[in-house]
Amino acid sequence: MMVRAYETVFILEPEMEEEDREALIDRIKSIITDNKGEITQVDTWGRKKLAYEINNFKNGYYTVINFNGESETVDELERNYKIIDSVIRYLIINKEK
């Protein structure tokens, strides 16, 4: 498999307790590393106003993670994003295109 550079941005519910939010961010980082991924940078933007309301939320907690991984790393990350209720939006992009 080919290792590529990716960037993922995810928005968490703004009302989460800080320790729950940190635990969830750590869980997302573990999903990447447990699936042959290597995290190169984590950037926490914090609570920001959303461009439009999502699920009755006007704000969200933004985190950006840059990582190197294979397609299965991305597949597993996306699968988890879909089942984690606290993730209100996510995006994964291939930075090499």
C-alpha cells in the first residue's frame, strides 16, 4: 500500500466537557495510529462559530490533524466519524493532489 499525506478536520459538539473532548480527540488520534497512520501535526482551533447551524448547534469545537497513512487508515477513520455522536462534521483530504 502507498502512504500518503492527509489532513482531517472535525467539529465536535461545543457543549462537551473538556476532559470528554480531550478523551475523544485522543481516541481519534489512536484510530489513526492503530491503523498504520502516523500523526505529523495536531492543531486545536477551539470553539468557533459555525458558518451555518448544524444539528441545532451554532458553535463547534474544531480540531485539525495532519497525518500520513494508507487508504485503510482513512477508511477506518471515516467509519468511526460516522458512529461517534459527538462529531457533528468532518472532512478528510488527500494533501498530495
